[in-house]
Amino acid sequence: MVIFGASGYTGQCVIEYVVRAVEQDFKKQSGENTRKLRWAVAGRNEDRLTKALVTAQLRLPGFDYSTIPIIICDVKDQSSVKRMVSQTRIVLNCVGPYRFSGEQIVKACVDNSTHHVDISGEPQFLETMQLKYNQEAERKGIYIVGSCGFDSIPSDLGQTVVMRAMDGPVNTIETYLKCTTPLDEPGAIINFATYQCAIYGFAMAHELKSIRKALFPERLPNLKPKITKRSSVHKSSIVDSWCLPFPGSDRSVMMRTQRARYHTDNKRPVQISSHVQISSLFYVALTIIVGFFFGILAKFKLGRTLLEAFPGFFSFGTVSKQGPSRRMAENTNFEMKLFGKGWHGQDEGSLTDLGPETHEVIVTVNGNNVGYGATCHCLVQSALVILQEQDQMPGSGGVFTPGYAFQDTTLVERLHENGVTFDVKVNKL
């Protein structure tokens, strides 16, 4: 494995989780002919990469980091990119915003028959990669799997758990996300690169229509019963909280999974809605106001320049270029609830109106250190699954969502063992 962008805020965290995962995996697989999985770090600056390894040594002692290879790679230098991807079986890409630097790595991976995972929450990038490289990745027998972090493993793999537990067609899934931060810890909550991704996601949202028209020319079937339409601002009785539509990539990723199930596997697609919980009506109003001005500024070059130059001001202190403190990150937790309704025991390929849903499946996904702990676990375990369980993955390769790529693998179980838990409850309606 190669961790690309290992000297960045997220990349440094990934180093620690790779060490833990590789050691844990070696102990599980240990035998006479077992070899410990090898890994390296990559990025533009050798000094910063060395410093990242030294920092990991201080935080997670007991491992000889001096043996870890350092690969110099700059996305602006295609020869260095080719050297990096040709030395590994899989790249863990931690360099965002991906709209600026992601495609160079994906293309090189496809050209050199190297697997690729990332933590992108950028629908334009993710869907463009599927549009441009899916056929070639399939031909080369490699897997390109995006959004393998907090965006969007909990939601996308969560819906896979809903479908498993239903054991029949699922008609609707509603997701509700709640994040909690330590009240006594001042400072930023979000890293600057994540904030940048949001800026350009808002700015270039208009690109999605043409990308999706090319990627998905066929309409999904008109299914009944229809999913319940919620008001943009609503007080949810099922999670006892004020809620807004979730502005992240979760729904778009989940719908791509449903597209793959429908077009490739002839399974009934699921209707999906995604929401985020807000603690009070005051914070609902504040979120709407901030979002309104953020969206306007993101539409214009000058506005984007201001947003990037003064992240703390425009985010009310929630974003900084230094990222959150370690204590803030480690105590920022999430809970995602997925409420799925459908018909237990029926044919999953049925597109007819099956009448009122008979069962409800509630999946609760919990994890701590939202952006840098849970995300790292998800990314690293996704990479290990690709290396070790390709016979359980769809087709011979391609550009996939995590929910589709890993639906028949042990990724849910691996994550559950490592602190990203999936708890299931089934109710008869």
C-alpha cells in the first residue's frame, strides 16, 4: 500500500491506522508462509514525509518507522505519479480537493493496473471518474473505489446492512446524521481541505446535471409506495430532533449504488432521502443563514478567494488551516441512523407495487473521531479488503461505490471490530 498525501493532516492520521491494521492483520493471518503487508508513504516533500513518520513514532511507538519507504510524488509531474503507482498494488489517496488533483492519480492507477481508494466527498469528481474510467478499470481488472471515508461508508455500507437484514426488496431508506463535539474544547472542528471541497462543490454543482445525464441516460422506474416527503426544516419524531437536508455526498453515493444494483444486478432500486440533525431551532436558523451566504460567495471567484483566505471568519471558527486539535478530533463522534422499509421474503427484482411495506430495518452506525479516526479506519480497511477479498467483489474490476464494491465482503465486520459499529434492529410493521 502507498499512502499518498501522508504528510497532510488526514494522511498523518492514516499512517497510524495503517500500522495498527497491518499489525492486526498479520496476527490474524500469521502462519509459516505469512508475510506482513508492506506499505510506504508518498508526497511532494521528503522532509515533511519524514516528519510525519517521526510524529507517528511518538504517537504510536513500538514500530520501526525507519524501514518505511518514502516516495516523492507531485501530481504536476506525471513521471513521478507513474513511478509511485507502479510500485504498489493499491494507492490510498488522501490529497484533496480531488477536483484539482484526483484525476491525475486515478488515470495513472488505471494505466498501470493499480487499485485506488480515496476519501472524496465530491460528487462531481466521483461521478466523472466512473464516467471516464469504469470500462478501462474493468478491462484491467482493478478496483477504483471512491468515498471510502466518513463520506460515505456509514451511509452507503449502512444501506447494504439494511438490505441484508430485510432479506427482500427495500422500498425506502431515510438517513439521519448526528455529530457531537466536546463542549469544553475550543478551536476548529473541520480541516481546511474539507472546507475547500465544500467551497468548490457548491461552486460547481451545476456540472452534475450533464455528468449524470451521460453516466445514467436511463431513468429509474417509478416506484410505489412513494417515499415520504419531508419539509426542508422539520422536527423528526423518529429521532426527536430538528432536521435539515444533508448537504454532503451521501445520497448521491447511495443512489449510484442503487443504479448499479438496478442496471447490473436487476434488483429493485431504493428511494433515499438524507437528513442531518440540528440541536435546536436557533442553530437551524444559524445554519441556514451561514449556508445561504456561503453558497452565494462560492459562486464567484472573488467570493471563493475570500472564503479560502478567511476560513475561521466565514465558518464562525469551525474551520482552520491547522485543523482541529487532537483532543477535539478524538472526541468528535457521529451516529447515523438508517430507517429502511420494505418487504421481507419477497423477490428483490420485483418492480410492481407490493402494497404496504411489511418490515422496517433500523441500522445505527456509530464511530468516534469523525473525520480522522472513523475515516481512517474506513479507508484502510477498504484497501485491505480489495487486496484480500477480490473474489468477493463484483465483476472483474471497475469504478464503484463502497456500498456496491464491498456488499459481499467482510468490510462491515472488519469495521465493527475496529470501532465503527453497525447495529441492526428489525421490526414487523
